[in-house]
Amino acid sequence: MRLNYPKRLNPPSFLEFQKRFSSEESCAEFLAKQRWPNGWVCPRCNSTKAYWITARKLYECSKCHSQVSVTARTIFHKTRTPLQLWFWAAFLITTDKRGISSVGLGKQLGLSQKQAWFMLHKIRQAMSWREERYQLDGVVELDECFFDAPKARGSLGSSSAKIKVLVGLSNDDQGKPRYIKFKVLTQINRAQMESAVKKMIAPGARIKTDGLRCYLSLPSQGYRHERVRAREKNILKEMRWLHTMISNAKTLIGGTYHGLGSKHLQVYLDEFAYRFGRRHMLDRIVDRCILAMATSPIWTYRNLIEKVDIIDTDKNAA
């Protein structure tokens, strides 16, 4: 019996999006609703009563008199870039399955490449942070693959470095793909595999893998393990959806971004997973992305470049 999937709705058009967020005020109003869906709450004293200061565009708590902007403690924290441009960046990165490069975004929004990269990377981090909250379950196909990293400057030859990535794809009862997750590894060994699988896949799931011995410990970790021991051609047929998604991800990384190093590859793969997991809610994907941006931790340039610890503003955000 064929499973009836929900009809894929189209994302908003350029004109619809422009009309909806035609000013900074409309963007700020929408952002406030995402941050405080049940009404404004003071981050210092938890009071729910505040005054709106029009001249400074701030909320002032009626109890402790602290002043809070709608962008404070979000990825927009202390930004000088208009919210309209942030919202347009969210629109462009979520509605095109090929993604968008910082060069392309800079040209479309009139920004420098560096500024566009910083904005896109913050949005990707918000997507990645949201993706970390969920685990794959049910029937999960699991395999390791390699992504090409850009060749170092001045190096000879045509070969490039290979970045190791563990990929998991959950399927429904009809064998159709549901969600996908990626995890960049430094080595393919049992210790790293076990750690990655625990983060990616919920206990009790049925995991299908090839004959790699690193997967033999999965039953001891609380998973049901189905080992596909066959020739490569038969394995590709047995787990065809997984390898199709891997191929699509490689096309994205190679085509749009022309290869990535291991330092930032994870968030780009999380961007791919974010869009893929929400492909049946394209009419709401921009709103969901802005919600992630409004509730995720504060990301500074140093956080992104040096991969230092972040400031988590709301660990329990929905």
C-alpha cells in the first residue's frame, strides 16, 4: 500500500516575502513573537509587564527597569545589519535546495563577502543547533563516506584530502526517507563510531550497515543491528536512498561551495539536513529558520572562527 505523504507546499514567493517583511518594524514585531510567543518576559526578573520605548526601540521592565531589545541574546545580538537583510538571508538559504554562497548573498543584498559569510554562518549554526536536538529513530541506514577537501595552496598533484563523515538516514515503514544526519569524524574506528551513533540515533532503533567491523558493537549499545554483507553493487541497491542523499550532499558541497575543509564542513552538512528534514513544510521553513535564529545561542565571530564555547541563552527553547 502506498503511503500518502502530505502535499509539498511551495515556499513564499519573493513578492509575498517582501510584502510581509516590508520594514524593520514588521521584522522586529515578528521576531518578538518568535522569542516570546506567550508574551514578553524579562530575562532578569521574569516579570511579564513592560513598557515599549519608541525612541530607542526597547522594552523596559516595569519591575526592575532593565531595558531589552528584541535582538538581545539572539544571533542578532549587537548587529548593525538591518533585520530585513537577516530575514532575506534566511529566506534565500532555506528556499533554495542548492543553498547560497557568501559571494552570491553579498551580490544580492549589497554586502561584502566577509559580512555575508558571517551572516550565513550564524544562520547555519542556528540550524545546526536545532538539528542537535533531534535523533533518528525507527529504521536507520548508516554508512561512512568521504568528502573532498580543497587542495592546499602550492601543493602538487590533483589529489585532495578526504574528510571522513558518518551518515545516517531514517526511513519509514515503506522504505521512504524521513530525516538525515551527518557527523564529521577524524578517524573511522569503533570509539568514534560509537560516540557519533549515540548522538545521532535514538536507542532501540534498527540500524542497517555494511560489513565494517566497527559496527559490531551496536547491539551492546542498545540498537538492533542488521548487517548487510554483500558486494558493493548489492549494498548500493540495498541502501539506495542513503547513497542518493550522500551523492546529493556531495553535489551541494562541490557545486555551491567548491569543496570545504573539515573545520566548517559539519555546519554545511547540517544545513543540508535541516532543509531536507523540512522539505514537506516549505511554506513554513523560513518561519522555522527565524525561530531557530531567535532562540539559539549568541554566536560571535570568535566562536565561528576559533570554535570556542558559545553562550547558550536558552537551553530549553523549543
